[in-house]
Amino acid sequence: MRKLQIGSVKPGDKLAKPIFQDNGRVLLGEGVELNDRYINRLQNLGVDVVYIEDGKTEDLIPEETLRDETRRQAVEAIYKTMNTFKDQSVIMKGRAIAPDLGRTFRNVFGQIMTDLTARPNMMVNLTNIHVADAYLFHHSVNVAMLAGVLGIAKGYNRNQLEELGIGALLFDIGMTKIPQKLIEKVGPLTADERVVMESHTKEGFDILRKYHDISIVSAHCALQHHERYDGSGYPRRLKRDDIHMYAQIVGIADVYDALTSPRPHRKRHTPSEAIEFLFAAGNTYFDFDLIKLFCKHISIYPVSTTVLLSSGQVGVVSLNSELALHRPRVRIIREADGREPASPYDLELKDELHLTIVKEL
């Protein structure tokens, strides 16, 4: 299979991976043949890339960080929880809101950890494709997964990983108290709107700290994930070690996944571009040592990514090496003059020093 930008997809192409809705359920499943109507519909829903079947790359299967079923269950739990807290009638009736919140997300993160620890390596490859309206829910799952990888890399014990994971899954729960029209606004926020938007950190903390089965340090992931190493963040302009380590981890994961996801006001950035941003933010937004540890576990060019080489050749990433993340193995499917090779062949970019990846296609 190979990953393609939606603008390069043609009628007749078949999906090699499913596309998810906001509630975690499948919108279009693996094997569905795309036509003009489907392609236009996906574009209107904010889907910018898809995985398609391809005979030249049928043996290339991106290594899943999370199984589809794990992701579905996690997204469904976040979807239900977020909508419960948005429902003001529940609050007005005085009933307890999500009384099993801690237990629910302890189970959710437990399954995420099962998937993470079952992998032969800790390289993260975000392969899920979802509609734009599902961003908040899939984003929370991605942040929890990325935080879990970084927690494992730091040598956290089971209790620490659980505290971090629950905080990461629920770090944005305060967004349920922000008006939807403000969340969906495309243009820049006014000063007053920014005050309202930034209040989601304290709102989230106030929600989580009331649950006896959720650790107060988990709640600090909601409160502090927008604090920055140099004191330029919010809500309290904390600096350096005054920011809890869990919140620093969630903050890095939040920024990375936000950058690599399509948003209404911009296209997604590539993993390579996001990593470049993080390195530039070292000891400014985030602790540089933490950034370096995080980036060691990110697939810059995930398997199945279609790329343009400096030679003009088009290839598909076929293998990554932890020793040379910027120089993967690439399977050539089109020569510089536009010809398709009689038999696709692989190039080891770590050995072909005259070649570079120009961009993803």
C-alpha cells in the first residue's frame, strides 16, 4: 500500500486502510473502491491523505502503533465523555457526570499500553485517517499514545505511566466548556476570545480534580499543558521545573500531533517539519533533552509514504532505520523522465548520499 495526498487519488483506487468518523466508527472501510463522489466527499470532510492499494507496493505495510480496534474503543470513550460534559442538561439535573471517569480511562490507557509494549520497537507511526470533525477525539488518543511512548522511554513505572496516560487522554476535557463557534473559528482570535479559549486549561483541571480516582498530577496535565519552558505559556506562566514533567510530555505530544494534523486554516505539516519545529523550540517552549528523547521515537518518513527525490524520481518508503531516520530505504516506482521501471527497485538513501527527499506526495 502507499499513502497519497487526496489530490493525487484517482477514481478506481481502492482504500488500503479505513477512514474513521468522529465517534471512532469506520466511515469507509478497507477495500472500498473510490469514485469521484467519494473523493469529493472526503475532501469536503477535511480528509487530505489516504492509503491506497498498489501492486508495486503491496508488501509495504506501515507498522501500526495502535490496532484499529484499540483506537476505535479509545476514540469512542473520549467522544462519549466529551459529549456528556457538553450536555448542560446533565449538570442542571444535578446528576453525577461520568462517575466512572477514572476507571473508564484507566482501562482505555491500559489497552493502549498493551499495544505499545507488544511492538518490537518504540518508533511511532501515526497511520490513522479521520474526518476533520473527529480531530479533537483522535488528537486525544494520539497525544496519549505519544505520551506513553515517551513515558516508557523515560523508564516510568506502571503507576507513573497510568497517571501520565489518564492525564494525556483527558488533557483537553476543558474544551467542553468553550463555545463551539469559538473552537471552529478559522481566523485569528480577538483578545477577549483568546481569554475564553485559554480558560480551557483551568476548566479541565477543575473537572478532573473532583474525581477521587484520578490523580491530582493527572489533572495537572490539563492545567499545565500550555505552559512553556521559558515562561511564555499559560495560565500561570510557569518556567522550567515548575511545570510538572507529565504536563511537559503532554505539551510536546500535543504540539507534535497538532502540527502533523490538517486543520481548517492550514495543511498538515510533515513529521520532518514538525520535528524541525520542536528542535527549534528546545529550551524555549520545551526542555531540549525531552525533545531529543521524543524525536528519537518518531518515524520521520513512515513506511508507505510517497516521496519525491532530488533526482526527480518518485518512490515509496519501504524501510526505516533508527540509526538514520532522515535516510530511509525507498522503492522507486517512477523514474525522473516519467517512465515506470519494469521492476520496482529499492534505494538505500543512507548509502546514496547524493540523493535527498524533497517532499511528500
